[in-house]
Amino acid sequence: MSDPMRIRLQSQAGVTTVKVLMSHEMESGQRKGDDGKIVPLWNIQDVSATLNGKVVMTAEWGGGISKNPFLQFAVKGTKTGDKISLTWRDNRGDSRTDEVIVS
Amino acid sequence: MPQTNTRSIRPAYKEAWLCFILVAVVGIAKAQSGSFEGPKSTGNVQKSEQPSEQSTEKAIAQYRQMLQEANPADLYVTKGEALWNSARGPNRQSLASCDLGLGPGIVKGAWAQMPRYFEDTQRVQDLESRILFCMQEIQGFNSIDLAAQDFNTPERLNISLLAVYVASESEGVPFNVPMSLPQEKEMYKIGKKLFFLRAGTHDFSCSTCHSQTGRRIRLQDLPNLTTHEGAGGAYGSWPAYRISTGSIWTMQQRLSDCFRQQRFPKPIFASPATIALSVYMGFNANGSIASAPGLKR
């Protein structure tokens, strides 16, 4: 089960800066555990953001992204009441979507 | 004849050397600007060209501030809060009735007044030892078993989560560690003694690293825990998220690792010695603002 993202918004003159903190182990697939065996790959592979349902940002992630990743991007043409939604999907097929309203 | 020949050749040699020197100088200049502009300068070349000590510290401060905006500790605070309110343990009870010193169930601001003396246990307790006590009394966990476990076992990680949640509820509150009772005064005295006690194979004490202002080890500032500011900044920012381990560390774990670095025997979790050191640091921090959860390398 995945934990909620922490999303913060800062809006100024129609541009909203979105700061997202995701809760994920992000195992690179390169690391060995205490038992000497390789810890299997487990990371977020796709991230997408929508503004009122329209995709505004997509990202493909790999093993170089840290544990509990932080993502920041800006969306143009936002107004109060707009809905920004973020979704990630990992290689195990797990996914998580969180929404915030522009204020 | 040979003389005229050498004369005509010599100036050409000179020019060639000049050209080579010019090329070499331009080459070095380019290499330098490249290494400064590059996003991942290794920093191990041209040491004399590096900015001064002061601007290094400024750059570290800027780096820390960028990280602070995205402190993953926030994710763990949410988990800790859910854990605090969920019915767990053999007794299937939540910790909602746990008394952290301000009365049963009061979490807000409680950590800023810890460690303190508790009537019910007749002991001075810090945050983690009090949580451990509540887990035993209310939820029915075996506190001796839990204290003997490693920091990374599931239930001990839960203690760290609970601690980071409780501490976060004191964010922005000034420290007011009580020091009116004889038991509290005695613990402060013991803590101070332990802080300055030199021992172990390396003849180390806490004060070896933590009694001078403006020192650092590699890129980490070493807080002067004998001062009000130093203790406030350091003690007040644990529990913290450690980027190097990707997990929450409480003050107990910080102390345990400090003991390891001093080549001291491993302290028992929530033991009187560790609590005494927290009393010493906590009381020294009195008046400064609690900033936990922090973000550490």
C-alpha cells in the first residue's frame, strides 16, 4: 500500500509552482542487502501531472532517483479553483494519485 | 655560414615557444572555467582557486535550505501520527491516553518540556523512553524486549515514527525543560559529567567534538553543545531525517552512534546514561525554538 504524496502549491500571476514529495523506497536494483543478495529493483517509472484533467507534465524515472523523491515544476495559466493532479506508477504496478486545488 | 643559419632559426623557435605557452595558458583557463560551471565539479583539482572558507559555508547553507524545502521527514510525521492513533499491541489500544508530561493525551508542546521527571515511573524520562513506557503500560508491549532490539527492527522503527510525530507537534515552541526537582538536577549533573568524561581506546569525550564553536567535520557543522545556541540548534532538530540512511533518527540513535564513534560500549536504548545526556543538552537549549523534525546528511 502506498502512502500519500505531499503536494504544496505556490501561485503567482497565473503561474503555479508545484512541489511534490513522494513516499517511495526507490530501490535501484544495484544494492546488496544484509544477506549479500541484490535487492530487487523497485522504483517509480512514470510520473504525470494534469491540470483539470489535461496532461501538463510527464516524466520517466529510473534507478538514479533518490528514495522519497522530490519533484518541482511550474504550470502556466492556472487560476483559483483549478485542480492539479499527480500520479506515479512503479515497476510493481503500484500507483498513487493525489489531487490539490489551486487557491 | 653555420652562424647565420642558427640566427635565422632561433627567432622561429622563440615564437613557437611563445605560442605554446599561450595555448597552454588558454587551455588551463578553459579547464578552470569548465570545472566551475560544470554541475558536478569534483573539486579535487586547483584547490588554491577554490572560493574562500566563508563562501564555502554560504554554499553549504544554500544547499541545506534547498533540501529543507523538501524534508522527507514530513512523510514520516504523517505515518507517526496515524500510528499514535491506531489500536496496536497485545492490548489493542492506541497511545491517545499516553501522558507525555502535560497530561494524558496532550501531545502539543509536550516534547519541548522533555526530558522531565514523571511521578508514575519515579524516573526522569526523555521522549523515546516515555513512548516506550506508554507502549508497555497502555499497549502491552514488552519494553525490555523492545529496548534490546536493533534500531532497524520494525517495532523500533515505529518508536522513531512516534517520536518524530510527537516532536513535530512542538515545532516553533521554545524549550522549557524543567529543572526544579532534585531528580532532574541530579540527572543534569550526571549528564554534564558524562559529556566531559574522557574514556575508551581513543580517550574521547562528547566535548572533544562538541565544546568549540565554529568547528566542522568534513561538511557537517559540529554544534557547541555547551552553549545555549549550539544546544538549541542541535538538540532541537532531532528527531531528523537522515539522507545518508534514508530514515528517521531519534536523539537516542544519534547518541548511540556518537558512542560508537567514540569507541565506547553501545549504550542500552533509553538507559539512564542516554537520558542524562539529553537532560544536559535539553536544559542547555532552554529558551531556543524547537525545530524538529530536522534534515541531516
